[in-house]
Amino acid sequence: MKDSSFAILPENEKDSKPVEYKRIGSLLAYSVNNQNQVELTGENGHVTIIFYQEKIVRMIMNPKQKPITKTSMAVIRQPEKVELFVDNRENDLVITSANITITICKTSMQLRVADQNGSTIMEDDAQYGMAFNKNKEIISLKKMTDDDHFYGFGEKTSFLDKRGERMTMWNTDVFAPHNPEIDALYQSIPYFMVIRNGSAHGMLLDNTSKTIFDMKSSNTTYSIKAEVGQLDYYLFCGPTPKAVIEQYTSITGKMPLPPKWSLGYHQSRYSYKSEQEVRNLVENFKTKNIPLDAIYLDIHYMDGYRVFTFDEDCFPNPEKFIKELKSQGVHVVPIVDPGVKEDPEYYMYQDGMRGDRFCKYIDGTIYHGDVWPGSSAFPDFTREEVRKWWGKSHQFYTDLGIEGIWNDMNEPAVFNETKTMDTKVCHDYDGTPRVHREVHNEYALLMEKSTYEGMKENLENQRPFLLTRAGYAGIQRYAAVWTGDNRSFWEHLQMAIPMCLNLGISGVPFCGPDVGGFAHDSNGELLVRWTQFGIFTPYFRNHSELNSIHQEPWSFGETYEHIIKQYIEQRYIWLPYLYTLFQQASATGLPVMRPLVLEYPNDENTFNLSDQFMIGSDLIIAPVLHPGARHRVVYLPKGEWFNYWTDERLAGEKHHLIHAPIDILPIFVKEGAVIPQGRVRRSTKEKEEELLIHIYPSKKNHSFFTYYDDDGNTFGYETGEFFTNEIQCQLKKDKLNITMDTKQDGYWPDWKKTTLLIHGIEEHMDIYFNGRKQKTVFNTNNETIHICVDISQS
Ligand code: MIG
């Protein structure tokens, strides 16, 4: 009935009467604590304002009691000391720091936050700035200007700019086709960024219950709302979009540098069901000479879907098999779900029960829910001892040589009407119990923390790789995110771009969709276009569902196979550049794959540009997203650009019609760019033989690029075992000066040869490298100039 017109019978109209919200009322008293904390008492509630850092302010409102300052697991930083000055004026209380002024209206407790120039960053609605109702909901309405554009919110469907949308955060397993109507998916990242006239600010609503963000119901205000708990948010004052991401990730943490193998091409399927099937698959990649770094084992590898087991018939000797594959450069990544089968003869269930480690109701009975293995219990990851136990249990996998774990169903998903655990389950939370309704969105974050820390300990000095479906703010600290059960629809290829871009803005650089589409049947053209796009998604895995047509690279005939192979090879060619950007992301929080608006926040053509994106600051990728299309429009922002394939120069601040036959992914390079690349390899295990440095000299700007490399596998980089080389390029009249300067040599890369490739030179030119003349060129007709250099002495 729900899916027919019956759903919209007149009688079904929702009660349009708004829930009665009670306002916090007027300010009765205030006090200043520890320099950076101000406590306010209102008529109907309490507010604590904490200056976290110079440009980060936290506000907490609790209608019942003095706000609790303990944070969720999303936040890992303590407040710093910030000097405050409080001015008690007639109508307002004004709190000032060096960078921020907060004005609190005494009659309504409406907040206004301004920068040092007095420009408003954020302002409460006069009536419902802070309010709550008898159902324990809390809400805050903020003013919205015509120029406000919204980004972030983690993993959402629809276009890039979320103005005009209403979104729910409630980790949900959605197999139904993801479409603009589905506003809650697997990840809940209650954080967003507003860009207004080129300036930006951001907000994290740190509340792990169901939260709702509404930029749709009004043209002049937007609202943030939570089902239960405190109104507890952090305001990041920017003022640039990049500064907002840096501020957000300074308190929620950054992605650790992943192992290099996790950046290669990964092949998956629900499921490769036996050792023999996997061996044949790997053999196929080998004979077809297609690069490969990992194979995934979906639920069929287990004994009756019991996690931490292998089916003995299908995988008779997992250790031998996994080690052999690894020696050929292929990692095996098994799936691990949180549900533990209710089976008194199964050690994980026994261990969990005996150690009192499963989620239970307030009366002490264990919660059991149906998942793959049938009735199952779920570890209570809110307890530290349980996290340690679960993490340590991964020794089962690491002893076999496994370094990567794929966590699915961790919303947690349960096969029932609500799709999750009973919200009345009472989590231990290390002795301060809270019901599932309050902490649902945090469950996966805690599971990933447990898994990451356990894997890291078991692997000693090797970097673990985790892939997760669900998460909360801060998930980037532990796992890469894939965007769940998409379908082999062109629409889902299109949707994957803004979804990944907004994940990147939300502090999650390491993400990607199932290439080719998970459910439904893929086809040759779709898989080609998706693979072309996939080589630039930070996470690159082809995965498909049980009942779908197979979609390994060779599944649709030789013509398609040939192009798919060529692009998987491109991934490996681009890896040195991507790895440097991953390193930057792990240090700054800035995403590898980014929307143009992050680099060009004043250019209105970028505000909702959802079908092209940037890799770093110098590359624009414009995938083809429609069947039969052999052309597409590409917008190039300010600057001069090169077509990567032809070296044709293209003007910025213009739309261009680009020819893109089936074997072309349109790529554009900004003038002034320096881009390191490598050669094709069969896997990241093969040594890098040659470093290629593409240079696109600019007459206007001096170019800089710091290339980064390390062993790709250990934590040695934390103690200086890495390599950096600063590449510079300056073009003056007819003299091109290129320098390379090794700044850090705690690690020395594998390559034996370095080649410079200089693009876009048409006239007479003298080329210098590290002060020595290398070559004089004349009217090159736009040919690329190759020069071999030796940097070992530099
Ligand atoms: O509900 O393990 O999103 O990638 O192949 C199905 C089987 C459970 C959902 C995951 C998908 C995986 C599948 N899982």
C-alpha cells in the first residue's frame, strides 16, 4: 500500500499543527569560568559557551540542567586557552575574543556571532534561537541570507549545494534505490559549511540521536534539530572554506595515511565464494595484465556467517592462500559485520556472553536481532573493555596475513521494520548508561575505533586498512567510507560525484562508490565511464551484487575490457600525485577530491557544480555521465587550462564543449601545475621505476609543488622516514628555470630515473635545471619536451 497512490489519500495528510516549542526565554544570570567558558542561566534553560580555539566556539543548551560538557567520541580535542572579555551592556551581554564577538540579547537569549570586522557569521532567529518541547526535542533556528550555500552533511543524495533540502541523520541501511527523496543513509555527519559571498563558516551539531537539518521550509531561516539530548554545537568561523575544514578536522581528527596498497584497484563481488574462485580471478587479472591490489571476501567466506571464522570446505587453508596471494601483490580483505550468531557452541558468542559484552536492555536481558547468521547479539562498543576485546579478536585475521577489514551492516542494520536495533536497548557507556535512541549514530564510529586500534596493535608497525559503511563525525580517523548499495544506473554514477564531494567537505577524504554499481545489471559503456571516474575517486573498488550480471573488467567484451584496463592503468600512473595529496589530507584535513567551490568560492558557476570536480588544486576532472554521450560541457574557472590529453590551451571563466569519445575521460590541468606521475605497475607491490614530473609553466606565477613519498606500509613516516622534494618552476622571458630540492631524505624512493616533461612551450626557450642549462628549444609546435635529470645529488 505504501508504494501505491494509496499513500497519498486525503485522510493521510499529516497533522500540520507544529509541535509546541518552548523558548529558552530571557537571560537571568551569567558567570565566567576558566577564562574561556561562560555560563548563562535563562528563564527556561541553561547555556554554556566555550571558546574552543581562536576561531571555534562551542555552545551547549540544556533545558533541564547545567549543560554536560563531555563530548561524543567525534570530538578528540580539549579546548585551548582563549582570552575573553565580557561586557554587560544594557540590552546585551557581549563576549569578545581577539577574533570573535558573541552578542546575547538579554530578553530572548538570541545569539549573534560576528568576526573582528563586525560582519555577522551566524545569527539566531529572534524567537526560536534555542527551544525545546515536552518530547525532549531540541531545536535552533538560524537566520539564512539569500547568498548562503550549504555543503557537507556527509553522505547525502542529490546535488552539491544543499540549500533547499531537508536532511535527516539516522544511520540507515538503504537497499532501495538511493534517490533525492532518501534523506538518511548509512553515514551521519551532522556537520555542514555555509559559503556566503566567498566567506565560509561551519557547524557541527554533536548529537548522536536523530538530527534534522532543514534548509527547505523557510527562505529566511534554517533549523537544526535533535530528537533527544542537548543542543550542542561547534561553530567554525573560517573565514575561508579551507579554513573551516581545517578547523572541523582539528577537533574531529584526520585520516591516518593509508597503506599504498589500499589506493590501488580493488575487485569485489557479493560473493567470490571459494578459494578456487578467487585464485582463478587473480589468475585472470594476471593473464589479462590488469593491475590489481585487493580482492574482497563477502559473507560467503564464513562458516554459517559467523564472523571470525572461515568455511572449511570453501576455504580449506586460508593462511596459505592469503599469504600466496599477498606475495603476488594482492591483499585479501574479508567482511566483518557486528552481529555475532547466537550459538552457544561458537567461541565469539561464548566470549561475548561470558564477558557480558553484548548490548542489553535495562533489565539485563541480551538484545538479539536477525541478521545474516539468524538471531545475533551485538557487541556494546560503548564500553572500553568491549572495544578492546573486539579489536584484539582480529588477531584471528592478522595471523592469516590479513591487513584490511571491511565493516558492513554497522548502522547497526537489523532485519526488521525499523531496520535497526530496538531503540530502548540500554548501552553501558562506561558506566553512564544511555539508550540506543540517544547513541544510535555513534555505534559504527565506536566499532571502527575498536577495529582500527585492535588491527593496529596486532599488525605492529603495518598500517591497517578499514572500510566502513556506517559512521559518524570523526569516522575519517579510522576507516575509508564506501557509499553503500548504489545501483548500476547512470543516475547513480551522476549522484556519486556530489556525494563524495560533500563527504570530502565533511572531513572524509577517503571515500568512493561501488564502481559499476552494486545492484541491478551494469553494461560495458556504463562500466567504462564509471571506471574512468573511479580512477580519481580516492577509494577505487568495483563491487556488485549476488544476482547481478558479473562486472569484472572483462565482463562486457574486448573493446570495453581494453578501455577499462587502460584506465585502471591510469590509476597507477597517477598514484604518486594522489599519494602526495593523501599525505596532505592526513596533515591538513583537506580532501583529495574536491568541489570547485572549495578553490573558487567567489565564482557563482561553481556553487552547485555537481558533474565535475578537482583533484588537489590544479586538476579538473569532468567524467562523461550519460549513455551515448560523446561530448560534454565543462566549466573552467579563472586561469589558463590545458587539455591533459592534447595539451590544447583553454581559457578560464568559460564553458567549453569537449569531445569525449568512449575512451576519453576529460581531464584539465591548470597552468602553473607541477604533477608527479609514475609508470604502470601490476600492483603497488611492484617497485616504482621512474618518476615523471609534468610541468605546465606559467608566465604569471612561480610554481611550487612538494612531492611526498615513503615506504607506503609502515608508520616509519611518523619518525621522519619519508622523502620530500620541493619542485619549483619559474618562467621569465625565454628562460625556464626548474629546481628540485630534497628537503627530507629519511626515506629514499625506489625510482632510478627522473624525467621532466615540459608542456605548452611554443617559442624559443632555454631550459635550466638546478642552475645548469639543459636544452634550448625552438618553435616546438606544442610538443612535450622530455629531459632526464639526476636528483640524487641535489
Ligand atoms: O544487505 O554482505 O552494502 O556491499 O555486498 C546486504 C553483502 C549486506 C550490504 C553491503 C554490500 C554487501 C552485502 N551487504
